[in-house]
Amino acid sequence: MGTRALAAVALFSLAACSAPAPRTLTAGDALPAEWKPADVDSGVALLWVFRTRDCLSCEEVDEHLRRVQREFGASVAIVAVHVGNARDATVPRSFFASRRVALARQVRHTPREFRRTFGDVTLPAVLVASGSRIVWSSAGPASSALTPHRLDGVLRRHVGGSESVAPEHAAGNKSQR
Amino acid sequence: MPLPCICPLFGRGRRDVTCRLSLALPVLASVLLGGCQANGNGEASAAGTPEGDVLSHLRTVQVQETREVLNVTPRVTRDPWGGFLVVDRKEAQLRRYGEDGSLLWHAGRKGGGPGEFGVPSGVGRLPSGAVLVAERNGRLTLFDSAGGAVLGTVETRVGQLEDLAILSDSMVLLAGVLNGDLEGPRLHVWNLAAGTLRNSFFSPFAGQANRAAATVAGWTQASVRRDTVAAVFALSDTVYFFTLDGRAAGRIPAGFRHFRRAPHKEPDRVITDPMERARWLSAFDYVAGVHWLPDGRLLVPYQSVEPGTAMNRRWHLLALDRGGRWLFELRDVPWLLDVDGRSGEITFVERGSEVPNRWALARLRQ
């Protein structure tokens, strides 16, 4: 191996060692300010953090979102966090319109800025936030943690206002992309 | 109208592929351009729209919604008792609307128990008044006339069940895949009274060059007029005719002028990336149904999907006479919900309505 190749390997190793640890959005994390919906009395929000491709797959998260808006009404704000490029913005817009999901807020991050800000996060992710904290998360496609029973249970506990903002971890939400 | 499932699981040589999840296509939202100029109760043309020259607008119906009832993926059929019967695949619900769009009752929810649905895919009312709901997994549920009680359920073994037609109190025509055999017949006369299959016919899969596409877009639709069944397969540009006992009674080429056919060549690998898959699925059109009109003319709606709108669908419409003569073909019509074979009334989502809760009723001009 020549000197140049050795240098490249060393540089590579150095870069790998100094790379920031992968980060997962999970219970206990602070809710990014730009994701926080306004005008929700309960302070409880359900967030779906997704890529453009998640609107084109068989993911059926919209059924959860509609059920939550039906069961909880204005008590739970639904927030969409799209990780995608501007040219794809019509995809989630059409997705939510046709799936009859009323959003309290829609935010878009380019994949690059999302990665820079939040690190290597498992997507898609469904989060529940109360106030300025994430209190529950379920990440990855077809997560077994994302069941009506579990999700609605978490929301009920927090919408009531009696629950402290203690982090709750959903099973299987720790995997990294 | 069908809200068929286009499943991502496909690839060369895969015959075991079944559609496990319903994509939201169906949902197929509405890509509705412009606005219908005619409202009210009198007949008027939908001036300035592609369909304006061939359809007379009859009336507009605002269907009632509540916190519990939302039209997301409605499959609509005219109720012989008046108004409309609706099953909504994504909402797992059965509904009856009055002629004016008022919600008369609703039943069902997501689940597998009696009166619950996985993916309801068809509905009809028997002459007795009972309401029959078909689910995509092949289960049939019989409700009383007001949707208040479940009279019975039965598993038919007809999977990917996408269409039904009521023949009598005891017989119903089902469109789907029997025992998972893609190559087998797709139309089945089911004896409700006996809970048995009477006969099966129409095997379109074998003739498909692109088996991956035929698996993914593998639905069959049918319409019955007197004792003749008209049937279509999603990728086939032919209308097939049968007697109810399954004897072939001819076929006519649909004669599409704008239909984009599926490529003969299958993908050379399994496409797992949703973006790539969406592009592939959007490269050809899908026959979405066939409908008899009272005078024997046929309407053949077809669809294309659009990745840029989350796989929502664009609707197109072909009309033929019984002899197969091309009458007209329109691209970009509103989402076609139903064609009533008795009255000839055609129900669309109103042009310009972003969600399917405002319907326009029209009739074909002579």
C-alpha cells in the first residue's frame, strides 16, 4: 500500500472516529421550536416525521392520524415534518389533502439540513409531544409500537393534563437507519 | 368505482406476490381540473370541461360528514331503495346517504369481528333489503336493511376481492382471486344461501405478457346487464362478455386511443425503492371498471397514477356501443364513483372538489 493510500485510509479512519454519534428522536428530547404547533390548549401534538417516499409507500400512518383527529379533535395538534426537497413539496400536500388529515402545522427540511440538525434519525417516525418535550416515539416503517391502543393511550394520558411530562419509550424505537 | 390496491411487492418471476397492503392510491384522490359550470337541479352541460360535450349535468350532492364519518376512499353504488350506499376502504365503514346527501346511517369500524371491516371493497343491496358488504380478504357480511344488525358473515376464499354485483337474494357475482391462484378464474358466482361457490370463469392473467404488472395491477371488474356479464382486467384493453353460467359470449377491443399500455418487458429486478416504484407504476394506465348503461352502451373508465401527487389518480373515460364502436374517449375527467345501470346516472366527484364529499350527477347525452 503506498503512502497516498495509507494517508487516505488514515483520513477515513479519523473521519469515522470523529463523526457525531447517530441521534434518534425519542422520548425526553426537546421538541424543536419550529415543529411546535401554536394554539393547542392541551399542548399535546402528534408529529409524523417522514420522507417523500413515505407518502408513496404502503405506510398507513394516515389511518392513525385520522383516528386521532376523530377521537381527540382539537385537543391534539397534528404536525407534519417533511424531510424532502422543495420540488417534492406537492407530494405531502396531496397526501394529506386526499387522506383528509387536517394539519396544525407543516414543516419541511431538506434532507441535508435535517441531517445536519438532527443527525442520523430513523425515519419515518411518529412522535407525541407535550409542551416542549417529546414524550413518546415510534420510529421505523411498520413499527410494532404504533398501534391504536398504545398511541391513543399515550395521548389520553397527556391530553388530560394530569400526566407529568415523563419520557415514555416505545418498544423497537431505537433502531438507526 | 374500484379503488384498487397497487402493491409494491413485485418483481420478475414472483408469482407468490399478493397485495398485502392497500396503498393509498385509491384514495386516489381527485385530480380535478377547473370547475364545473353547471349547478342546481336542471340539466346543463359541464361547459368548458372535457366531459361537457358528452354529459348533461343533473345535480350536485354535498354528502354529509360528521366527526365520525369522513369520505376518504368512498366506493359508491346507487341504492335501489334510494340514495347511495358507500363503503370506505380506508375508514372501514358502511354508509347510506339519502338522495340529497344526508347521512342516514353508518356502520362498521376497523377490525375483524362481526360488523367490523379490514378493507371493505364492495357493497350492494339484495332484493330482500339486506345490505351485503364484500371485503378485500374475501369475507362477506350481511347487514339488515338499516345497517343496524349483522345477519351473518361468510369467508368465500376469494381474495383480492375488488367488485361485487348482486344477482338475486341468493346469488352474487364476486371479482377476485380464488384460493390465491393468480392464473385461475377471476369471476365467481357465490351462492349466499348455501354459502358455496356455484361457478367460476374469466382467467385473464395467463394472457398477460408483463406478469409483474398484471400481479400488481391485478384487479378484475364486472357489470351485469340482464344475463350478460361485461368484464375487464386492469391491464387488458378488451371488454369480455360472459353468460352468468360462465360461457364466453364474445369480446370487443376497447379501442382506446390514449390508453398507455403496460410494457411487455417486466422489470429486471424487484423494485423496492418507493420512488422508483411510483415512477414505474405511473408509466402505464389501468382499466378501472366497466359499466352497462340502460341502452346497452358501455362506459370504461381508466386511470393513471401520479407520483407527484402521492399516487393520486387521474381518471379517463371511454364509451363504446354494444358492438364495440368507439363513441368517445376523454382524459382527465373527474373521479368517477358510480354508473347506475338502471337509471343511467353517473356519479362523479365534483370537478374542482379536492376531497370526495361533493358529488356531481350526470347523464350521457344521446
